[in-house]
Amino acid sequence: MTPVAAVRKLPPATLQIGNVVIDPPILQAPMAGFTNAAFRQIVRQYGGAGLLATEMVNARGFVWLDENEAEHPDRLWGVAHEPRPLAVQIWDNQAEVMAKVGKRLVEEYGVSIVDINFGCPVRQVTEKAHSGSYLLRQPQRMYQIIQQLVKTCTPTPVTAKIRLGCTRNEINCNEVAQVVEEAGAAALTVHGRTAQDFFSGSADWERISAIKGHLRSIPLIGNGDLDSADKVAQAFRRYNVDGVMIARACLGRPWLFAQAAAAIRGEPIPPDPSLEEQRDCMLKHFLLVVERFGEDKGTMLMRKYACCYAQGKRGARHFRTHVAKVATPQQFYSVVQQHFPVE
């Protein structure tokens, strides 16, 4: 990260989003296929995340399940009963459908925040469904969606997450930020890449920071490349943001939030847990997934999480090769015992 002209010496102690206090001002990003109730429980075990979020929920799919009296998606697993604050992120391109789902999330699930995904770059969401980052080219449609959701969900805050633009030649984040605020959103999160970039290159924190000058009063949350406690602290000190959001870096390191929280308070950063403790954390995570999905499906789902826990460690490639093939709990435990990486 390169510092901008205005240097903020101290990070904010808390973040206010509508009527919700986020303490510390560190948010866990919604990530499809990963941030389910089991993962959120593991994050809470370590602490440090001021706001947790679900995987993103397709609004139209939610309505279809309702109309057909089908079981609601696993992406809402745990939402009704787990601790608050908790955000649910939804996506679609129809204001009426989004509002209908927002109303249900507020009235029946009691969520703390309804977040709208205007940043997903995945083709299935953009080109096929004309949603996510596709809508960055249609700020007025974004306005209608946000405005309708705000009207339906009040007093529960509605927030939005965007990227810098659709392509490097179409960076319109400043204009979009103003539209988001004018529509009534309570906060804006910006990932510092374009949709075209996906996750390549580096997040542009200078562009994120510059957006603050285009907002009147709502908080700005920065997202992108925050893979260490030091980087989180630097983001607050160097850039004009009110909060930060940690995404991929936390998937195999749920203790990262606690480390980041200590860093912004100016306290000593706790060391990573020992390998034995990390192994125990992974096994607890496995039990939570199996408890929900059963042994067969739970084992299959745990493969990707196990690979995340191994990332950056000696022997990680060897471990991933073996764990990617497991099909039963017995096989999973055997691979962990024999091949979990060592430093």
C-alpha cells in the first residue's frame, strides 16, 4: 500500500452503520461457498470481527423456494439463532424481488444489516443473471434497488458492496458511491479492483480512499489484499476509510481478525496458534460441517476448507493432494494425522 497525502494517525474505535455499532471496525466479507454458519462460529471463537456476514443469497432463488414451499438454502443456515450483529448479503437485479427478500430477512430472521452485492464478478452472476458488478454500468437501477430495500427494511440498515468499476476503462466508483448514498444506503464497501480484474494484481487503496470525498456522511469500508494485521493497521492509518473488510485471507486463518483488532488498538499482535492448535481448529470446523450436512456431504465440503488451513505451510501441496480425495470422515482424519503440514 502506498500512502496518500492525508495520513490518519489513529484508526476509529468503532464503526456506526445506521443503528448498528461495529466494534472493532473490522468486517468479515461474505464469500460464496465459505462463510457459512460453521465458519462464522470458528471466527467468533477467536474474536476480533466486528461484523460477520453470510454467503451471498440469490433473492430470486429465495422467493422461488418460498413459493414452492421448499427448504430454505443452506446459505441461511444458523442465521435466525446466532449472535448479532450479523449481515446477510443478497443479490439480484429486480428491486421488487430484493425488497421482498429484505423484508423477510428483517422480520423473520432479525438480521442486523441487509447488504446488497454489486461487486461479484463471476460470469454466472454478471453475464447470465445481469446482477452483481454488471449493475455498476446502471447506477440508476442500483438506485432503485437500494431505495426500495431501504424503504422496506427500515430501521434495519441497508448497505452496498461495489468494485471500482466493470473494467479498467470504466472506473465509475465515485459516481456510484454518490448514487448509493443518495438512495439511502447506510454504508458503502469498496473492493479495490474492477470486475475485469477478478483478484489479479493489487487492490487500489488510493482509489478507495478518494471515494470518501464523494460521500457526505455514510461510512466507507475498504476491502482488498488485507492478509495481515499490519496491513489492516496501515489501511486505517494511511487511507481515509472508516472500516475494513477481510476476505480470502481469513479462510484458513480465522484468528486473523483478533490479530488485526489488536494491531489497530496498538496492542501486541498475538502470534498464530501452534500447528497443533490449528489442527484442532480445523477438526472442530470439520465436526460442525458434518453435524449440519452429514458425513458424506460434510467431508466433501470440508476439502476446500482444509486446503485453506494448509496454505503457506511446509508440505501444503502434499497435504492438499491427499485431502482433495477424501470421501469419508475416516479418510479425512487419516490424511490430517499423516500429512497435515509442518513448519
